[in-house]
Amino acid sequence: MKANTFVGLSLSLLATLFLPGPLAPVAPDADKDTAFRWLDANEEAMRRVSLSIWNTPELALHEYKSSRELMAYLEANGFHLEKGVAGMPTAFIANYGSGKPVIAIYGEYDALVALSQKAVGSPGPVIEGAPGHGCGHNLIGAGAAGAAVAVSKWMEAATIKGTLRYYGTPAEEAIGGKGYMLEAGVFRDVDALIGWHPQDVTTASFQYSKAVASVRFKFKGVAAHASSAPQLGRSALKGVELTDIGVNFMREHIKEDARIHSVITNGGGQPNVVPAAAESWYYIRANKHEDVADMFEWVSEIARGAAMMTRTQVEIIVDDDSYQVLPNRAIAEAMDRNLRVVGPPKFSEEEKATARRMQEPLKKNIEIPLSERIEPLPETPGQGAFSTDMGNVSWNVPSQEFEVATYPYGAPIHSWQVTACSGMSIGQKGMMVAAKTLAATAIDLFKNPSLVETAKKDFEERKKGHPFHLLTPPNRRPPVFPESQ
Amino acid sequence: MKANTFVGLSLSLLATLFLPGPLAPVAPDADKDTAFRWLDANEEAMRRVSLSIWNTPELALHEYKSSRELMAYLEANGFHLEKGVAGMPTAFIANYGSGKPVIAIYGEYDALVALSQKAVGSPGPVIEGAPGHGCGHNLIGAGAAGAAVAVSKWMEAATIKGTLRYYGTPAEEAIGGKGYMLEAGVFRDVDALIGWHPQDVTTASFQYSKAVASVRFKFKGVAAHASSAPQLGRSALKGVELTDIGVNFMREHIKEDARIHSVITNGGGQPNVVPAAAESWYYIRANKHEDVADMFEWVSEIARGAAMMTRTQVEIIVDDDSYQVLPNRAIAEAMDRNLRVVGPPKFSEEEKATARRMQEPLKKNIEIPLSERIEPLPETPGQGAFSTDMGNVSWNVPSQEFEVATYPYGAPIHSWQVTACSGMSIGQKGMMVAAKTLAATAIDLFKNPSLVETAKKDFEERKKGHPFHLLTPPNRRPPVFPESQ
Amino acid sequence: MKANTFVGLSLSLLATLFLPGPLAPVAPDADKDTAFRWLDANEEAMRRVSLSIWNTPELALHEYKSSRELMAYLEANGFHLEKGVAGMPTAFIANYGSGKPVIAIYGEYDALVALSQKAVGSPGPVIEGAPGHGCGHNLIGAGAAGAAVAVSKWMEAATIKGTLRYYGTPAEEAIGGKGYMLEAGVFRDVDALIGWHPQDVTTASFQYSKAVASVRFKFKGVAAHASSAPQLGRSALKGVELTDIGVNFMREHIKEDARIHSVITNGGGQPNVVPAAAESWYYIRANKHEDVADMFEWVSEIARGAAMMTRTQVEIIVDDDSYQVLPNRAIAEAMDRNLRVVGPPKFSEEEKATARRMQEPLKKNIEIPLSERIEPLPETPGQGAFSTDMGNVSWNVPSQEFEVATYPYGAPIHSWQVTACSGMSIGQKGMMVAAKTLAATAIDLFKNPSLVETAKKDFEERKKGHPFHLLTPPNRRPPVFPESQ
Amino acid sequence: MKANTFVGLSLSLLATLFLPGPLAPVAPDADKDTAFRWLDANEEAMRRVSLSIWNTPELALHEYKSSRELMAYLEANGFHLEKGVAGMPTAFIANYGSGKPVIAIYGEYDALVALSQKAVGSPGPVIEGAPGHGCGHNLIGAGAAGAAVAVSKWMEAATIKGTLRYYGTPAEEAIGGKGYMLEAGVFRDVDALIGWHPQDVTTASFQYSKAVASVRFKFKGVAAHASSAPQLGRSALKGVELTDIGVNFMREHIKEDARIHSVITNGGGQPNVVPAAAESWYYIRANKHEDVADMFEWVSEIARGAAMMTRTQVEIIVDDDSYQVLPNRAIAEAMDRNLRVVGPPKFSEEEKATARRMQEPLKKNIEIPLSERIEPLPETPGQGAFSTDMGNVSWNVPSQEFEVATYPYGAPIHSWQVTACSGMSIGQKGMMVAAKTLAATAIDLFKNPSLVETAKKDFEERKKGHPFHLLTPPNRRPPVFPESQ
């Protein structure tokens, strides 16, 4: 669900807004070196896990094999598992150590509809129409797991106190697994939560996302024969359409950063029957959740107005509600430092040639095949147009993520290029940079209580004056799909 | 407000639906002859009144000169006047005699906007843009007045007991003066009310009209600069437009005979300000008032839904509400008989040549220049598409009217052709036929208590099961426009 | 596709419009008696065919078993088969005899979606969600086949010259199989075509239906991420919606008898992508095909205007176009006489009790459980609100059908009540009346060349001035669905 | 037509974006002192001119008295007049000197509808509903004229070569007089054009405005009686409404900075007639004119689509088309320096108390009654949401303006507060600061050819790649309103 709008920013606004400034020289660090060495030595196992997930791409809430793969890896490396949390069979928690602080890393592993693609430089599915890892979640899941194990090895060696935790979070692409996990209370004791995401650039992603609510409007009318007795019918479809019209009329009067978009998921049966049932599905977005909440109220009034106009009934169902991601300055700075310690991924001439072939269909005349630099850390947070299920978690736990280049510069997320690279050496290289950076940042958090403290202060500061109140009904339950054989 | 939809009917439906049947031979009648002779002898005075009104066409509620002309004529002929009734300076009642029965004739005399036209066979205004008698109300007012005087002369001569009354009813074209008069109670003691209307055919108009409500939807929003702060504005115009959209969406689900039509009377000021005020004006019609009332409720819900959608307020104002005209079989039969006694108007070759010239711009290849026949009385009532302020009166008093040819066959009502003929001999001839028929029918009503009785029974029968309940607010007051000098 | 709007007519308009008049006494007829006796003797075989079709309800173009059942019956009785005509595997023609005249009977046998119902007096499916014979086509197919065989037996016995033909016409409920057969030329040599339909009354159905065009509007836009780049998207769904709005705005300006109704068959995918594809499906109806053609042109302009408004493209696909059914006076009179010879179905007390139980959920307080009378033949044709694939055929061959009561009075067509009765003795009784009436009418047509001649004259008269020109593309081909195992 | 959106900027964005930096010390300048002394000595005459215009507020193109007042003042001070330029009786040019360079100052003097207000601290019109100087153009006209004369005195004294020109530009509030003057070629030889505008802050207004096109959509349909023959009518109003709907549907797909807003200027006559004529009036705005041109094309396609949908015709009339104002860095820097030399207006305690009273109805809790500081000059141009007829001129002549505080901080432009202050000492003080700053900047331009050169380079740089092409028809003529007596 994450669009690479950061690219646009990096090319235009960033140039003027962000002052890179001279970077402080980075001192060598024996603790991090321990983790880096372990990762280098165990790269092959991580690669195998990431490719195993890539080879069996599973859709949201269907990630049975993928989650088992990750659980097996973590358990084999001494983590204690908690399976099927928050009512989702494919969600899990893996713990190492105990007590405070609790430093957590999250992993994702769900695939996308119809993005099946071979691990080659030209388009072509493995299985036509099958799912594919077009968002690189196989790299996230495996990279984060490798990082967790590396940190646990260091903790063991350095007898570090505290809990290291890996969150196996399903369904990022669809219903937002992290939201259900948050509501189940499983993040309650976490001091800091970190993660990463594949991108076409490498950066400590210091930015807000958009908040979003996913809402369905189910209209109920009265069926009637549309030719012989239209006056007896009350059209649910007209309710749906008048809601859309009302929303389009509303657009002039909402903020520039707001976005409302929808589809009609049920538009009636046959023309000769006045439709008694119809449904639309809306996303309501804005930079701030309070604007989403206001607009949700207004759009709901529009739907109720449409029901009144058409003498039908409307049921309003909020399926999901995500706050904008709260970035965390302290952790972002730590990530930025660690990225510079680890260094950006370096690609071979062959990999670059492949990337150039992948860029060709984009017709954008892009000069750089693969990013090999680290973007400057902006002074003030950027603003993305994407939304993610990290949003709500980031309002409850100090959280931050970074991005590492794993596919050709300028390629859109959710494309065959991303799927392909997520199964190739290009993606693996990015994953290793990510694993090291995650490990180094976790080590920073374990070693420096003041970092955790500063992160918490930044977190509290950004939340101030903005209550956290979701539009979704309390005690909602995720759907469960049994594993197919 | 009366469209000549009867023409269409007379040419198509009537042919199949109405069985003319053999007409009973009509016996000579000394009473009616008295009246007819008086009318023939006094035609010139009536002509003068009708032309005087025609020459000073006055819009609804501005008919100061026209009403004075009629009052003077009636007073001079022995009628007692009651002026400025029902809060309208140009409404009046003229009485002759006293006691029961009360037989009444109504007259109209308001003109139409921008229909100024010379009394000639080709288009051309007397004063560009000025009002004109495009509905022939000058003929109605004068013809009815002449009939009333003729009947009073017969009553005097024959010492007939009872009250003969002339209702001077203003503003038929605009707000419906008769409605205000009805609500003021001035029709309460009437036993039968008769009248006539110019047309392109001659017929006892045995038909229903449509019921109609005239409604305004006043929206109130919030002004804001449309460029710098559109998000602070709430557009009243969008409320108006969404009402229109909702009504168009409703059309599929209303009865075939229903009609809803509207204009926007206030669509905002300058584009750079979000309109804080806007207004639309609706007519809601159907063959039955109960359907109008239902649709008024629905359209009101649509307007309220539109206000909800746009976060504006709406005020719903019913300016007028007219029931469909209830025809009266007994009186219609009397009128049909009397029309046949009097005979249709007969036109000269010159008049016919003029009428043919007037028909040319209509491009309809009409064979008949001027109707010189009497249409058959239909067995069951026809259904017109027009509405009139006689509607409500006809639900409270047994009422009936007929129509006499006063302008070229096929010409539309509210056209320059009608204005012209209403000031020419063509119109005068029709007026004389009308005056005699009105007089004869009044004489029938005075002489035959059983006719009044049958009329009342028919009246009660048609109303049965249909309560009379207006959508207009109680105690509404007509606007008053002072006489300009 | 046939709604029982006739019921409404029989209760209201018919009462005033149609004059029954004294019926001519009917003389005994040995030819018809031959056919009637054969039918009585062979009722059981017909019953078996009708129940076999009823027990394996097959949807439009899937009627493999049902058509084989009918073909086997006709072939076994000496008819020559032509299978898979007009590109439809389930369409067939069965011939008996040769040369002129060609008198034809049509049969139908497709079922309806989700109308599965047990042959009992209370609601309850055989298989939840499965198809069912809610329009009684199993009775039509079997009854018509029995009639054909009975007539062939008489032809054989009486050595009658000419061709007797049975048209096995699939997909009446969906795409209109008869239309494709007509376009394939298979009706070209027919002198008269007769048929029947189950109803809640028994009548020579002397009426027009509505003409109808079935049209799809496929819009193509440009996909874009609806949050990060909505300005790059062009919404196909908005094209669909603006077409709907335009059509609702058009409604005020179409004729009273016109009907336009639609559904949205593709309303986009996920809200976060601007829909690049969307589709709506319209029925455009009116009493006259020329009005349908005019409105189709207007609606197409609306769709093109919507494409222009949204900068999308629209493809307009006319799937089907049916003229209003032309009734045939001569054949309708013959049918009316024959119905009176045969007599209406007579039901047992038990059957009536069952019918009453079936009427209960209708909550209409209907007095008659099952109609046992024959409605009067109207003087002038009625006007139904339904449409059927007989429409186009009736503009190319003199055609007429009648209706026989086969289910409870007042029950709607396409209801569980109809499905149930079509598998019960109630339906069988109606089917036998129908078979006899069809046989008698065919015998009339074979025996009286003047009847065929009068039918042709009436046919030519009704078509006069109205060219037959379909909106569907030439050489269109029906879809083919292979038989599932 | 100029909204004070700068205020918002000065309070929020400016704080972060603009780096004030240390100001260079300003050396004394004998040339400017000459002009300043003349202005101080002749303040009373300027005051009289400004109050005379304020006392006879005249609407756009009606500024006969106001323009005469200014012409008389300039002529009396040695300027040569060119009257009635560009077809506008109230436009004029006043020249002093000759040859190159040509340095020009513009003045405005039209008033606003219904903003009549006394020169006091509480709301109350001089004449209810009469025009008023709610945009302070009386101060612009007189202040600019005073500055021109002061500069001419210096030129005379210092024997400076070149032409000093005063442009009397009418109708800024309505049709944009400067646009017609530009098209008449009267700005062709100007090297630099400067001006000022009253505001609630003092600043060298270094910012872009929005481009805007003013467009009318005139629909023509077919009238018909809406009850008896709606099918014959084609509603022009529906064309107008469908255009509005199409535009609202378009909103999702335009850029964030775009603004489209409209009103309905003709919504039909009476409901019973299908409207044959209707009209809407649109403003189409964006930060860049090329986006306005694109959107104009799209909105025009929407209107044509609406005409197609409703079977009406549409005429599209572009009344005005203004590019965004191009700011000029070189001149803005000179203005900023001169403002700091002159110093911001300083107000008395009494004036501040009055201003506080005027702020009360705004209910904004504003701390500053009147701004007495100079805003920092932003590094990069700001972006206003307003539009002005300086837009097109600024694409043809290097132009820049500044703003001086002349009314209470936080008061909206076009308010009674602005009208009042424009007739009070508060406004006069601002006008004097403006006159001195204009004079000083003109002197800079005359003395430093390199400043003119730099201004031209900046001008050329900003235009590069953006052709100047107006949407208005060539050779358009302004309307002329004769002077009323």
C-alpha cells in the first residue's frame, strides 16, 4: 500500500528544503561489528528464507507458508514464539530475552494480486494472474528476521538485558494486520519499534504519510419491475450514485491535501429490476487524521442525504481507519547515522545493465539505473501521499522506518520490476544493508536509554493535542481464511 | 396558466373515447330569450369594457384600472359592490338580489408579461416588452359581467328570488387570486359557480385539470472567497443543484401523469464568492392532489437531503397549492345544451382570412381557420395537463366552465395570436356566445332546484374519500402592490 | 421476461374499455375433435416431458437436456429434426409434412436464475440458489410439442397438405433466442406462427408489448494512483455515472410510456486506483420501436457527452433490440373462439386450497384462488409493459399467442408460486387447455386459407409506415456455452 | 479583485521560509530626499484628491469624476494627458519628459458595489447599497499621482532625461482595464512599471498571484410547456447544471492549486416553461496560466458534452483572461530597500484604538491593531491565491508592486473597515509611505540603468518557456457606459 512518492520529493523539494550539512565522522563500534559479522556469515540462510517466501507468494491473511518459514527461522535461532495472535492465524510474535527495555522489529510477508513475475529483467509471470511480491515484503520479513537474530547473538555475547521482539505482521496490503494487533494490545509494552521498506532510494524515511479511512456504504432499496411498476421501486443504486455526486460536489470545499476516491462494488443485477441493493467503497484520506474524521462525518451525511433523497436506507461500515504515520526524529537520526556506517548497496555492472533494461518500458529517460547513495536526512518531516498500517501503531509506540534501494530508480512500487528484483541479487543486496541498519539501530536503542527517552519525548510531542480515536467499531475481528491444501 | 391541451385531446383521444350520441331536441325558452335579447341589445357596452381592459393590460395584483372598469359596469347596472376582498385591492364581489340560491359567475382580468400585441393579423407589440392579454382574460371579465347583468334583468323581470353574484378574481396567471378568496371564506354560501375561458374550440369543458403546488427552496450557506478559502465556504447553490439532481433521479419512480419542473431564481452573485444564498422554484403536478402531496413530501426530503449533503440550510415555502379542477356533470350537461341553443360563433370570410394569416407562422398545415362547431360532450371526464386557480374552488363549490373559440384553431394559448384576437371582432364574437351560454346556464340553475341538487350530488361523489387539505400555510396573505401613477 | 401486467389491466382498464358482446355459438368440429382426443389419450407422455424439463431446469443457452427431451419426443412422433440452428446448440426445428402453407408453433424451455422451488404449496427450494421454472417454460415447450404432434396426427388422418413446424426457441429469458433465429432466416417461409404462455388468467392475449433495446456502455479511462497522482487519472466510472445522470436529466423530456433503466456492471476495482474500466447496462423501452430508436440515439449522445466530459472513451454495444409485439386480430379471434370451445381449466377444491395458501404471502386479499374463466377479447389491442423475443418475429411473420391460467390469481410471474405450479397438476391442467387451443388454431389455419390471408392483411396493416430496422449490429453471433458434464 | 491572502502567509509560512538576514545600512540619498521633501510639503493636495475620489465612489468604467480629478492634478503639475485610451473613456495616460528610459507608475480608482461606509470606526453606510472604496483604490490613484509629480519635480531639478508616465487604469475590480490597455499597445515602450496596494501589512510583495480566466457558458434550448409537452422542450438550464456536475466530477483530477468556481446567472424564467436560455459564469484559476488554459479546454469539453447530453447548444465566451503576476526580483529588492528608508507608517494611540474597535467584529483576537513593521523580503517568491489585471501587464513589462498597511491588521479586503480607513488618517498615512516608496523606486530606476537591465533579465528568465497566449478573442472591446448626470 506504499507508493514511492518519496522519489518525487527527493528530486524537487528536497533539493531546496533540506540542508545536508557536514556529517559528523562515525566512530567504529565493536557491538555493531559483532552483528554485522554475524549477518555477513549467515547471509545465505536469510537469502533462502526470503526466496522461499518469494517463491510461494501468499495474499493477505493467507500467509501460512510464509509465516511458518519465518517462525521456523526465528525459533531455530532461539526465539520463543507466540502464534496466531490477534485472531489472525498468520500473525505471530517472537521474543528473545526478557524485561525492559522492549525493542521491537516488525516484518511483513504478504504478496499482491496478479503480480506474478519471474526473477528476470523483462516482464513475464511465473503463473499468469497469480500473486507476486510486488512490494518486496519477502525482503522485509527475512531481512528483519536476520537483523533480529543478529541482535540476539550480540545480546547473548554482550549479556544485554531486555527483550528483543520480532512482530510477524500479516496483511499489510489488504486489511492492515498491524491495526488488529494493536487493538489486541500486543504492542503495549514496546519501547521502540523499527522496520524498513524496499524502495528505489536509500533514506531514513523521515516523513508523515496520509491518514486514511476505508468505508463502505451499503444501500438498501425496494425491488420492482422497472418497466411495469417503476413507481413502486426505490433504487439502492441511485443512493450510491447520489452519494458519489454529493462527494464530488463536496470536493471544492475540502483541503488541498485531502483525497477521496471510491468504486462501486455492487451496481445492481439486471436492468429490468430496480436495484434493491447496491454498495460503494471509499477511501478518505488527508494529511491529518482529524481531517479524515471530519470528512468521514461529512461523507456520511452525504450518504444519509442520498438515502433520504432516494427513500432508501444506508448502512455505513468503517472497515479500516489508519492515522498518518508519526515519524520519530531521534530514531530517524540513528537510522541515518547507521545507514551511513553500513553504506548504501553497491551494484555490479551486470545488475545495473539489468536495471536499465527494466527501466526501458517506463519511458522516463532515467539516468541512474540503481541508487547507490543515501539521501540527506531532511530537517523537517516530509509528507508522503501513501498510507500504511504502521500509522496507528506509530501513534501508540515510538516507531520509525527507513528505506533501502532494492529495485531500479524510478520504477513504480507494485510493479513487475519490484517483484522481479525482490527475487534477484539486486533485492538481496538491499536486504542485507537493511538488516545491518536495523541491527545497528536496535543495538543503539538497547545501549542508549537516552535515545529511547528522546524518542519517547519526540513521540509525545508530535501527538500532543491530537487524541487517538479510531472510526472503526470497537472489538472488530479480522476475517479468517483457512489454509488451502 | 391554462394551456390549450384540449386541442390535442379533441383530435385524438376524444375520437375514440367519447360517444356523441343523438342529441335531444332543444325546446324554445322564453326566459333565456329575455337574457339573449338584452345581451344583443347591449353588446356595444360589453365590447367597450372588454376593449378598455385589453387596452390597459395589467399584471396580476396590479389590475386596478381593469377591476374598476368592471365594478363600474356592474354597479351602474344595479349590482352592490364589495371591494378589496381577501386582502387584494383588485378583488371584488358584486351582488344582485338576495337569499338562496346563490348562483355565481366569476370573471378574470389580469394580463401576461411581455405579450403586448396590436389587434392585427401579424405579430407586433403595441409597446415592446409590455404586458398583453395573451390569455383573453379581458373577454372573460367583460363577457361574464354582461352575462350577470343579463341574468339580473331577467330576474328583475321575472321576479326571481335568490342571489346572483359576480366574483372579480384577480391574479389567475400568477398567485391564484381565487385561492386567497376561497381561504377568506367568500365562496362559502355559493350553490353553483360557473365561468368560461377563451379557446380555439367551443366545448363544455368536462375534464379534470392537473393539481399543482408551487414551491420555493431557499438555501442558505456560508460565503467564503472561492479561491483563497473555498474550504470555509458552504455553497447554497450546490444545495439548489443537488435538489435538482435528486429530483431528476426521482423521476423514474413517479407516476406517468406526474410533472415536476423548476427554474433557478437565485444562482449566486460573482464566481469568486461561494454563494451563501440560492433559490429554486418548483411546480409539482399530477392528476390527483394526493399524488402532488406525496411528491411534495418526497421533493422536500430531497431538498433536506441536499442541505445535509452540502452542510447548508433549506427553507421550504409553498406559495400556492391547487387541487385538480373537479368537473361537474350536471352543470356541464346544462352548458353543453345551452351552447347548442346559442350556437357556436360564426366568422366572416375576412375573419377567417385573418385567422389563416395568423396560423402561418405555426407551420402546422391546419385546415380549419376558426372553429365553428361545438365539440361533443364526453361521457367520462377528460384529463387536461393544465392547472388553474379554479381547482381549489371546485373542491368547495360545485363548479363548471366551458370554452368558446375566440382565436385561430391550433394557436397556442399565451401567444400573440390570442392577444390580437382578444382585441378584435373574432374575440368579441366568442365573448357574446360565452355571455349567452353563461346567462342561460345561470337561468337553468335559478329555475331548476333539481339541477343544483344534482350538481351537488355529483360534487360530493367526486370528492368522496379525498380530503381537502392544502400544503400552503394557514393564514397566508397575498402580496399587495400599490397602484402606480 | 414477461411480466403479468395483464392482471392489472384485466381488473381495471379492461372493465371499461373492452366490450365483450354476445358470443357466437360454436359448432362442433370433427377435425379438432381428432386432435383433442389424441391429446387426452396422450396426456401422460406430455406430462412426463414437461416434468422432466421442470426437474432439470437449465438456464438460457444451457438447455441441452431440455431441448433433447423435446427433440426426442417430436422425432419419436414422426417429426424431422434440424438441430443447432442459428449458431445455438439448443435451438432446433422440427418439421412434419411439406409444402405450403407453413403453420408453426413455438416452444420455450429455459429456466430462471435462483428460482429453484419444490412442487408444493409453500416456499422452499429444491436446491438453494439453483435455477427454476419460474416462468413456466417447461409447460410451454411440452404443451406446444403435444399440440404439434396432435395436429400432425390429424394431418396424417385427414391427408392435409402443408408443413407443420415446431420451433424450439432457447434463451427467451436472456439474450432472446428467437431474434438470432429470425436473423438466421429460419422463419422466412412461415405463414403463421402461434404460441402460448402461462399466466394467472386465460385470454387470447390481444395486446402490444413494449419494444426494448438492451445496450451496454463500456467506458475506458486511464488508471492512476488515486492518492498520489489523481490528476493523471481519467475515471471510466465517472463516465458511467455521468451517463446515468444525463439520462436522469433526460427523463423529463421523454414520452410517458418510455422506460429507461440500468445497472452498473463494472464499477471499478479498489478505491486507490482511478478506475480505467467501467460498464453500465441499459434497457431502453417504449410502446413503439421508433421511440426506442430515438431514445437510443439520445442516450448514446449522453454517453458520448459523458466520455467527452471525463476525457474517457465509450464503446456502445447493442446486445439486443426487440420490437413491440404486433398482435394479430384474425388469429387472436380464432384463439378466442378455440379457447371457448376448449373451455378454461377447471381446478379441484384441493388445488384451490393450495392456491389460496400460495396467495397468502402476497397479502393482497385476493378472492379468486385460480382463474376458471376466459377473459373477453378486447376490441382494440391492449398495451403491456413487458417485452419478449417474439417482438421481432411478429414484425416478420403473422403471429399471435394466448395465455392460460396455470398458477394462482394475482401471483407475480417469476415467483416461487409459478415455479411450484409449473411442476404440479395446476400447471398441467393449464398446459392441456393450451395444447388443445394451439392444436385447434393450427387446424383452423390449415383448413382456412382465408384466415391466413386475413391474418396477413392485419399484419401488413399494422406494420405500414414503420420500417423494420434493428439497432443490433448485422451478423451478430450468439454466445455458445458448452454443455457441462 | 485582490484578496489579502498575504496575511495568512505572513503569519505562518513566512516565519519558516523567509530568512530576513542582516540588512545593509542605507546611505542618505539627496535625490530621494528632494522627492520626499516635495511630498511632505504637498501632502495636503494629495489628501484632497484621495478624499475627493473616496467621497464620490464610482464603479468600474463609470469613474468619470475620479479620473478627471487625477487628470486635473497631474495636468496642473505639468504632465501631458492622453485621454480615453483603449476605448475606455475613464482610462488615461499622463506623461512627463521624453525619450528613454520610460519608467511608469500606475494608479487605480474604481470602487466596489454596496460597500458604502462612513469614515468612522464602526459599520454604517453613507448611502445604503451605494458603492464604496473597500479596496482603497482612492489611495492608490492619489498616492501614485503624488509620487509621479514628486519624481517629475526631481527630474526637473536634476535635469534627468527620460519619460515618466502615469497610467490611469480603470475597472480593476470588474473587467480588468489594464488588460484592454495592454491589448491596445499602450505599455509597449515601458521599461519598468511600478505600483502599490493598500494592505494590512507593509511589504515588497514578492509573490506570484494565480492566473484566472473568466468564462460564460450560454446555453440555448427549446421552450415548451413543461406540463403539457415536456417532451418537446430541451432545457438550457439542464445544460448549465450538467456542466456544473461535470466540473465537480472533474475536480478529483485537477492539480491541488487549481480553483474552479461558478454561479448561475440565468436559471430560467417560470417553472411552467422549459427554459430555452440559461447561463453560468465561471472563474478558472491556477498558479500557472498554462494550467488555466488546459482546464479551460477541459471545462469547455464538459460544457459541449452537457449540450450534447441535453440536445441544446452552448456558446462559450471568455470575458477575461489574466496570467499570474510575474514578480520582479530586482525591483522588489529596490522597493524593500526604499520601504526601509522611508519606514513603515506610524500610527497614533487614537488611531490604534479606532483600529481595535474595527477588529472587534472580526472575532479573531488579534493582538496588533495596525502593522508598524516591514515584512522581510522572502528569498523565493510567495504564491498568492488572488488574481489581478496586473497579471497580463507583468508578462509584457517588468513590473513589481509593494503593499503598505492602511487598515487594521487581520481585516479582510473588500470590507467596511477598508472603506472607512481609506477615508481616514490611517489610510492617508499609508498612502504617504507608499508615495515616497514609489518615488524613491522610480528615482532608482531612472538613475541606475543596470537596475533596469537586471529587472529585464529577471523578467525574461521568468517568462522563458511559457508563451503568452490569451484565451480572450482578439480585438475584443470593452463595454462603454456613458456618464450619468
